[in-house]
Amino acid sequence: MATKLKKVNKNKGMSPRTKNVISNTFRGIISNRACVDNGREAPWWLAILFFLFGAIIPLIPNHVSMNKVYGASFFNNGTFDFAEQITKASVEMRQDNIKYDNGDTTVTKRQFVITGPTLTYWENNAPKPIVGDVGGNNEVYSTTNIVTKEYGIRIFYSPDDGEAFDNTCLRLSYQKFYSGTQKPVDWAEWYSKPVYDREAFYTPNLLILGKYTMKLILYKRAITGGNSNTVAQTSPAGIHWEGLCDGDMIGMSTLYIPGIEGLKSDNLNLQVCTLVYDYWKGVFTIGYNAEKNVRKWNSTLIYLGVYGGLIIFLGFMVFLLTRGKNNPFSSLNLWHAEKIASFLSFTPALLAMIFGFIFGGNMIGQMAFIMLLSLRVMWASMKTLRPIQ
């Protein structure tokens, strides 16, 4: 009778080395010795995976923080009458257009026309590039406070680009007017008077609309009788027109205002102000999106290079520190040292991510990974990888 052969089980289970690598991977969260052992035994792909974890995880808070930035966030600390001023200007310019279209040629038609990446200022159905000057003779539009008789906001159009546009904004930001008037300050006359006899002055809010970008500068007015004021808010650099819809900017800002023909610009209700203000907030927000994405990814890639380079550099330091004759780890080659640094980087990366969220993605959170990983590698070199005494 034939003997029945037993079926041989070829599945021998997990190898001791694999078990050891898995165990060291989890223990390596707190154990430097486990990271050293994994540097010797773990496969190359696992070390590269931990290298990527170490370089990418600390980037998350900064990336999330920059993604939350929006172009109109500078309004969070107050609008300094911008909402009322821009509503009044938008309504008045729109009413001028309506009157002009009805045949009243004595009224100047003003339009800011967005076409792709550019903004053009039009008067009387023709493009007219106007550059504002400090004296206020060439402004596009301005509002006046009916009580104080002072400028509220002054709006300029500048066809300049780049540094020339920045210089125009800087030049206009130095404008000052005698309090209670729209008369520019004569500095020679002002300084020639005794201190107690010098008139108070103010600086109105400024909106400079450029061919490719714009700048809003809001001022905190001085106290009554004072003679200085300070910048309260400034819009971020890098607001561009290509993200916005083509067409007449002022027409779009007043598109949903009912009965705009009969509105009194000196007595606008809250609903009208909210509609126009929300539109302009959208202009700042959408116009800044492209710049925000560029800055966000540039910052992320720069820190990715810094963090990745740090892990590689500290791996090289581990290699150099174990070259001593009496060091039991002198058999480690450069690749082993780099793998050790990769496994050591995981816990500092997690802690740096936590610190980054706590500190809102600022410099403290960004530097946390560099300090924590450096301390851990130094500690491992002094305790785990030290030579025999």
C-alpha cells in the first residue's frame, strides 16, 4: 500500500530580519539605537521613504498657513472709512457714465476697463493714461468729507510697471494737506513758522490703479489738532488683473445696486456700501491668488531643499563622527550613515509639524525641525555612536 505523502508548507513566515526592521521602525520613534540598527539592516526604499517623511512633514504647517492668506486680509484690522469712500466714488463714477450715455456730454465718462492682464483708464470713450502727481492735479477721482472738507480717498491711474509703479506709489504716499482743506502743504512755509503756529495736516487714503497691478494705502488720521498720521493698512504686493473678469470695473462694482441713477452719494445706506465693499474685497482676493500660489510653492520648495539638505548633511556628520579607531561603528559606510539620519528625522519632523501649527507656520515653527533634528543627531552621536573609552 502506497504511503500518503504529507503536504509541505512552503510558507515559512516572516524572516527574522524583516521582523527586526519592523520592530526597529516603530521603536525608532523614541529610540536612537533602533534607528542605528535600521540604518544597517533596513532596505534602501524604506530609508528613502523616511527621508521624504522627514523633509515633507515639517512643511505642512507653513503650506497650510500660506494657503489661508487672502488678498483682502489686511482689512481685518479695520477699513479706515475705505468702504464708505470707495462706495461713494464707485456710485458717482457710475452715475457719470449713465448721464453721459443719456447724451449729457458735459459730464466726463470714466471707466477702468480690464482686458486680460491689463487695466486701462478711459475718458470720453478713449483710453487716457494719467499719472497722478503730489499736487493732486492729475488724479482720476477723489471723494471729500462734507463735514471736514478734507479728502476722503484719492484714486489714481498709472500706466507704469514694476519699479516705476512702486516709485509712483511711494511718491504719492508722501502727499499731505492742511487740515480742513484740500490744499497741499507748502513745506517751506510750514517749517518757517514757529512750532506753536504750524497748521495741522493730514494724508488721505490712496488707491493707485496700475496697468498690471494696484496698491491701496489706508491712513490712520491724527488726533484733532495733530500734525501727523501713520499708515494703518497697505494692500499686499502682487495683485494682478488677469484673474478677474474682463469689463468695466466700476460698472461691475455697482452692478447689483438697485436704482443707482437716483442715489445720493452723500447719503448711501449700509446695503449699498456692503455690496460695493464686498466687490472690492473680491478684487483684492482674486487678484492676489496667482501671487499667493507662486509665493506658497516657492517657500515650500525652498524649505524642502533646506530640510532635505539638512538630513543629508547630518548623515555625513554621522559618518565623520564614527571614523575613530576606537569607535565600534567605524564599519558604517556613508550610505549607512545617511540611512541612520533619515530614520532619526521622523520624530523631529512630527514635533516640528506640531510646533508649526501651534505657532501658525511662522519662523519658530519653520526652524523647529532644524533644531530638533540637529539635537537628536548630536545626542545619538554622543550616546549611541560614541567611541569606546
